[in-house]
Amino acid sequence: MLSSLARPASATLCCSFSTLAQNNAKVAVLEASRGIGQPLSLLLKNSPLVSHLTLYDIAHTPRVAANLSHIETRATVKGYLGPEQLPDCLKGCNVVVIPVGVPRKPSMTRDDLFNTNTTIVATLTVACAQHCPKAVICIISNLVNSTIPITAEVFKKHGVYNPNKIFGVTTLDIVQANTFVAELKGLDPACVNVPVIGGHAGKAIIPLILQCTPNVDFPQNQLTTLIGRIQKAIMEVVKAKAGAGSATLSMAYAGARFVFSLLDAVNGKEGVVKCSFIKSQGTDCPYFSIPLPLGKKGIEKNLGIGKISPFEEKKIAEAIPELKASIKKGEEFVKNMK
């Protein structure tokens, strides 16, 4: 499992143009004119894996689409504006990416964002269930631990639920872990891969340093500091922006990287393994982020957590109650929807 999780040093956001002929993915980005949505759309437009890119938001999407459409790559781009145009944006999509969320401010907790962000996710996923029920859904939000259960419950309500096609994108945690480990060890970040399991908030973010590629080792005090930094990494950006936004650029990069890996797998590339927050089958939690082999139908199988240290095992046990509470909160939200 360790070798399959590693990224080659030559890995880039764009894939080889030799795969151009077989790749005809239609990808939708919802909330595309905002802080994460715009750079994410730019990265997707730049990929030969994407042939059609549709953008949706309640404002400014025609401007964003017009701007992106001038870029000399193969993907056609069209912007859709307002709820009445959302069905047309979604029809025929293979992948829908939802980078939802009002910007987080330094004084805000994730719970402060719950009502606003979950309402947006629920509204958008209802439309997905109605107009592109077979698409792969990738949720990028401040509240993945709650919004993935919300998405699942919405799809269940509409009778189109497929747990192999609903992903909570936790790639930013991995990107940050790779960067911080590389800094401490003087390594090329492109050669480092740290699986990050659990959830996508606070102490539920659990980097598996024991499974890092290449092998690394830290004294206990440094390890504790490192894990604490990874768990609170997004706040470094929130504080640096002084209330003017969150980790929009790094989140867009991480989201695009996940989508490209997913499209590679759908196109038949073997050995694609990514961590994602999904419906769990092997943990004491209904949803959990674990390494997943991806394939043509989404999730190929569940690899489980793999070998962990006693320290990491303790971190998992500490995270479970918080995760269960966030999951239940999301499920209850859908039950109370009118």
C-alpha cells in the first residue's frame, strides 16, 4: 500500500496529452465565481482530461466563463447563472465539484459556518440528484465531516445513492502534510506523500507519519508539534488574510489534484490511490477518510487504515467522538429539511 500512495517527483497537475483522444469528461464547478471556484476552474480548464467545463453561481459566472474561454486549451467553457439555469449546467456531467463555503474569519469556528454552508450544499446536491444522478460528486468545503453525510442523505431521499461516487475532498490536508514534512526533513515536497485519514477538521485530521513515503522519523515532541500544525494549518492562512478569506488557492490546487486523479482512474489508469472522506466500512465511524484505490466506477475497494503506530491509534480514538457528532449533525439536518 505504501508504494501505491507515493507520488512521482515528476507529478504535475496536467496529464500527458497522449491521453487526449480518450478523455471527454464533462465537469461542473458549482459556486465557480468565488474564492476557490475561480482558481479551481482555471486549473480544470488547463487539463486535457476535461473536454467540457460548466460553471455555476448566483453571480458573475458568465464573466468567469468568458475569461477562461480565451485560454488555448481544448475544454469548452460555459457559465450558468442563477437557480433556473442550474439544471442545464448539470445535465450530462461526469463529475461535479462543489467548493462551497462562505469565507472563514479568524474568530469563527467551523460550527459557526454550519447553517450557511450546509444549506448551500443541500440545495446544490438536491439539484445534482435530480439532474446528474450518476455523476461523481466531489465536495470541497469547510464542513466535509457534515456535508458528505448531507450529500449521502439527499441522494438516498431521491433513490439514486451510490456510496462509490460521493467523495469528501480532504486532499488539502495531504498537501499541507507533505509540505511541512518536506520542510522539516529538507526533502523535495513532490517526492513526499503522507496519507491523512480521519476527517477534515481539527483533531479529526490524522496524518499517518508511519506510512509516509519516503520513510521519516521524528522525536515525540517534534511529532506532536508537526501534527498540531497540520491539524490547524488552514488557520495559518485565515490569520494571514486577517479575515479576508481562507485557503482558497491551496484548496483549489488540492481539489484539482483530486479531480485529475479521479479522471485518470476513470480513464483506466491503474494504481491510483487517494485519501477521501467517504462512507466507511471498516472503522467505528459511519464516514471516515482512508486511502482508496480509484477506478472506472469510482471507489474500487476499501484498503482500510493499514499499519499505524500506538500514537496514531490514540489519535484515531480521540477523533471518533468528534467525527460522529459532525456526521450526526449532517444527517439530522437533512431529516429536518422541508
